[in-house]
Amino acid sequence: MSNYTIYDKFSEDTTQLRYLRYKIPRETLKGKEIVRLYYQWSSAIVKAIKEDDEFKEEVKEMIDGVLQTIRGKVK
């Protein structure tokens, strides 16, 4: 999913999500599976986000929660 579908392309949030997507998951088998699923489904999710503002807000709330969690662990 294109991070900047929800956040600005150059925002700190987008940078953290990219880090999470590319660095951390590749260290485990489960993480590799998550990355594979990301690439399998991201286009469909982006399309749905662009077509449905309510769904976009739900996804944003979920991602905001993930960002809060990783910020707590990174700091």
C-alpha cells in the first residue's frame, strides 16, 4: 500500500512505516510472510481506500495505532 495514500509522501509517519516494512519483518519467517501479503494485497487496499473515505479513516486509525506502538519501542 502506498503509505502516502493516507500520510504525506515525505512525512515522518511514512518514513517510519517504510522502515517497518523493509527492515524489521525480513528478519523472521513470519515477517517475510507479512511482506509477501503486503505486496499481494496492497493494490486492492489502496483502490478501496481511494474509493471509500470511511474505510480510509478506519485504516488510518489502525495504522496510527501501529505507529504509536513502534514509537514507544523505538524511543
